[in-house]
Amino acid sequence: MEEHFFQCPYCWEEISMLLDTSVSYQVYVEDCEVCCNPIELSVRYEEQELTAFQANSIEQ
């Protein structure tokens, strides 16, 4: 597991989430710990190195 810091696409606060480095490609939804809005995370690892990260708001 690796902690990754980024800006929430809703409230713009810096937050962090734990990412699983053992899975090479992941897309999932987690709520912001500040504003509680859902964030779609897209994460890619190559040889346990983070190569791509996106945090997007979800249209409701």
C-alpha cells in the first residue's frame, strides 16, 4: 500500500488515499474525506511504480 496525496475535484482540498501497489490497473469510487462527494479514481502501476493517476468528479 502507498499513500497518495491529491486535490479533491469538488472542494479542492488536499486529501490522501491508500493505493494498492500490487494491482497494475484500478478504477474505483471513493468518497472525499472532507466533502463526502464521490471521486472516481483511475490508477495505473508498472512494476509497483505509479505511472498514471486521475481523480474525477462523477456527474450526478
